[in-house]
Amino acid sequence: MTQPAIFFEEVNERQGVFHRRSILLGAFAGLGLTALAARLAYLQLFETQHYEQLATSNQFNFKLAPAPRGVIVDRNGAVLAANRPNFRLLVARDTGIDAEATIKTLANFVPMDDARQRRLLREVSNAPKRAPVSVMEDMSWEQFSAINVRAPELPGVTADMGEVRVYPHGGAFAHVIGYVAKVNREDIEATGPNAEPIMLHPGFRIGKQGVEKALDLELRGRPGARKVEVDANGREVAHDDGGDVPAFPGQEIQLTLDVDIQNRALEVFGEESGGAVMVDCRTGDVLCMTSAPSFDANRFVRGLTGAEYRALASYERKPLLDKCLSGLYPPGSTFKMMTALAILDAGIDPEARVVCGGGMQFGGRFFHCHKRGGHGSQNLNDAIKNSCDTYFYAMSLRVGPDRIAKAARAFGLGQTFDLGIPGQKKGTVPDPAWKKRYFKTEAMQPWWPGENLSYAIGQGYLQVNCLQLAVMTARLANREYKALNPRLIKSVGGKERPRGSDVASLPYPTDHIDRVRAGMAAVTDVGGTAFRASQLGLGDILMAGKTGTAQVRNYAKGGHRGKGGPWHLRDHGLFVAFAPLDAPRYALAVIVQHGMGGSTAAAPRAREIMRTALLKDPEILARIEKPLPMPEMTPDLEQDLAPTQPTLAPSGAAPTPASAPRPSARPGRPA
């Protein structure tokens, strides 16, 4: 039997390959271990702080906190919009939480009907994970305590303290200041300030109307953050006070409005509908901008129910409409000052007379004057004083529509102003060019001469708002004959905005304006259309003005001048005024929607608003309270004023008291 041969050379070769591979693998392993050790040493020695920060960031989170919204004040610093603490209830969506069951449980502690529960469930479902959704604001202490006691049984529910916007004067400033509300999906944008994460915070509110909306960014401030410790699931377990980032409050907004005048204006309107605007004739500052009826802005902050909103929106007197800026009305006879300026601008003698017999026949139609018996012979001053339609009918045919439109626009009608808030409507100041543009889709519509007659007395196509009438009056009244612009926002963050008096002069001769002023003074004098309703009762402080009654609908087609007809078909009552007569300080326009006569509905309300402004003015008050001048001293007066003593009567007679009439000792009369 043959034995297998052993080849030593082959064995040695295999062992050599193995040894070489082992050494190579060992070298690679050594290099790997060395690199790992070096990396570990580097991380331990050089990256310690970095990873400590990362570990801390996993342990702590920062939760955004809205900044206190800026305060809004009136011209004297009275607060019109501020913030106050409130108890609020929040619910957040999280893993393992039944949102529907949680909301139903909460309904046992706070009032929530089925519709609100469904709406909240949709909001919670659509919100990001762990993003809280506001369930209720302004909880009572009892409700707040009941929720907190049961907090361990209500995962995802938080009852804490936040801030809510408050408007101390309710509806008095609602249309001007507006209100804030929760952020809607439509408010969030892809870029810009409305894309910031704070928009999703349940306590954040955004301006929805008026100053709150126009200056929303200035009022927001800069949000802060709360440093909180979280568990592995991201749930808050503790609060680190020392790590909070402070918020910076929004800027303070100061308005030119006066809280006392504004409140008085809303008060005098009562249940009537309309607007009142007062402008300082020296600066252009708007002191009052009241729209009635109004609404309580605080209710909008908390959130209206559908029924509440429908009730406001459907009410015939439209409390949601700003009648000072958005409401448009024919100005009626308050427009006759503009026609008077056009008459003077056309070179017509102001002493030229027109005989009023109760109206004027023109173009196959009889145009009535408001005084059916007629005013007799009238010049310009008489026509303004008596509001004679016939005079302005006749003169309008000589003046034409272009001159009337020129005067109206020069005095602020048909314009919008840089008030800083939205909502202004421009209205209509018509002329032949406007009519051609307006009726461009129809057959050619020339300006008919008969349209001048309605235009001249503030009817026809003409439409203005209450602010424009106040500006018109302020431009007429100011002693520097300037084209004043209204200013509503006095300062933002302490930085004052330009005054409305920094403007050019009016493009009309001063003697023309003076003649119109004289006509307005005659209106409130004895025999004028507003004499009885415009007496201020403040000594020698007098008011000049102009009444207006704007027809809403042709009387033959259902319009009503009196109270007997439907409210929405009655005439509007208007009144514009300025005071004091000899040194104008304040200009005022009042519109009482469907209030009928200007002298009966608007002028008495204007008088009360004007009295409030005048009595607040220190210079005017000093003038009212000054003592009466002493009469010139004469010997007889000196003798009458001399003190007297009781005289002794003869025995048996009563003494003559000092208060008894003194016997005359003048020559020729028995003593």
C-alpha cells in the first residue's frame, strides 16, 4: 500500500498567505479602532459643549407667546382699546387622545352647544399636532377651577391665563377702531408678516376692521417665548422661568378723537340712524366720528354666534355700516354753499334777485321750492338764509354744472382722504364728463339743462359721505382759507403724523368765502331756517350753519317727508355748522338717516355735540365764564348802590327797614 506524499513546499506557501492576510486584516482593524478611539476622544474633548446643547434642546422647548397688543388712546390719553388678563380653555390634538370625547366632557363645565362642539372638533382635527385650539375665552373663576382640578383626567386640555382685547367704551368707537378676532385660514400668507408661526397661536388676535386692521403690524409687537421642559413625547412637564424670552409690546396709537365728544354724539342719536363728524378748523384733526346705531366690539372679540351676527346684519338701520365713511347720501340744501361759490365764481352779482313764488317752471315740469307759498324776492344771502330752492334753480342755469362740480371738489366732496383706515367711499360729484363715462355702455347721454336744477340744491346724481361734509365745512370756516385735510391718527409709537393744516390755500377769493359764511350765519340768526334749533345758550358764543333735507324718493312714487310713511322712504335730515361764529374752532356735519327735516332732526343733535366741544375748550370756557362788564357809574347809580341803615321812626311808628324803597330827594319831587 502506497503512503500519500507530503509536499512541504505547498504547506509553507498556504501558511504564508494566511499570515499575510491576517496581518493585513489586523492592520485594518487596528486602523479602524484607532480612528474610532480618535473620534471618541475628539467628541469627548472638543465637541462636548455642542452635544450638551443638542441634548438640552431635546429636553427643553420654546413655546411662542404673543406680545401685549399696543394700546389705542384718544387725543388726551384716555384709553380706547387695551388688554386685560382672562382665563382661557385650550385643547390640543395628540396621540392617544379622543378629541370628540374630550370636547363632550368639557361641555359639562363650560357652555357649548352641539354646533359649537362640531366646529371645535373640526378645528382641533385640522390643527397641527400638539397645537392648542382655543375653546373658550373669559372663563369665570369657578369654571377655571373646575377644569384645573380635573386636569389629570383631561389629557390635552389646558386652562391658563392669557390676555384679551377690551374696548372700554363699547360701541362708541367701534367703527373707527374696529376689533380683533382669531386668525382665519384666509389671513395666513405664504410670505411676509402673516406667515410667521405666531399666527397659529391660540391667543394671537389679528385686526379685522378700522385702526386695528390698518395698523395691525404696529400694534402686534414682537412675540416672546416660554422655555419649557418636555418628555420624550414632547409633552410639557416643567417651566424654566429663567430661560423665557421676553415679548415686546406693540406701539401705542394716539388718535385725534375726543372720548367725551364721541360718547355725547352717540348718546344724542339715541335710536336714530346716521353719522356725525367734527373737525378742528385750525389743524384738521377729527375730534368726533360717530356712526349710529353701533355695535359692541367686545362681543366680536369673544366671537358672535351665527344668530347674533345675522341679527346685526339684517337690522334695517345697519349697525355694521360706517355711515361716516361708507354711507353715501344726497347732501340736500347743505350743498347750496357750493352752488353759491359757483355763482360768485361765474361773476354773478350776489345782490341779483330772483322772485320765488313757490317754485319754477322749466322744461315742461314745475320744480317746487320747499316753501310752497314762496319766499318772495331773494338775493344770495337771503337764499342761503331761507334755503330758497327757486333762487338756486334759476342761477344754476346761468352757472352750469362744471362750475358747481369745480367748487364741490375744491372743498373736499367726491374725494377720499388719507385717514389711515380703510372703508372710505368716494361718492359722486357729477358733471357732463362724468355722465359720459358713467353711461358709456348706453346710448349717448348728454347733460340736460334740467339736471342743473336738481344738482344746484344737492339732489340728482350727487352723493357724499358725512366726513366729506365736515371737511367742506371746515374749509369754509377756517380763518386761513386753507384746503384742510382731516387727520385721524395723531401719532404712532410717539412719532407724530403730519397735520392736516399743512396744505395750500383754497382756490377761491376770500371775499367769496366770506359771503358764504355770512349766509350760514344768517341761517342761525333770527328768521333763519335753523334759528330755534341752533341756539347754544353759551353767552356770546354763536354757531353758523346750514340745514338740509335730502329727498330719498320722489313723493309721487312713494317717498315720504313725514313720519307716516315707511322708515326707509323718509327724507334724510342734515346739518353742517361751525362755531364760534367770530373765531371758528370746530366744524361739524350731522346726517340723520331718514330723519326728515334738517332743522328738526339734525340741527338739535349738532347743537348738543357742539356744546360739548366748546365747553371742553379752555379758551372758550374762559370766554363763557368771564364776568359781565360793569355799567358806567353815574351819581344816581352810585346813590342806589350805596349801603343803607335802618332809620329810627318817631315814637309809636315802625322803623323803616334798609330794604324799603328810598324816598326820592330829587329837586321837584316831594321827599
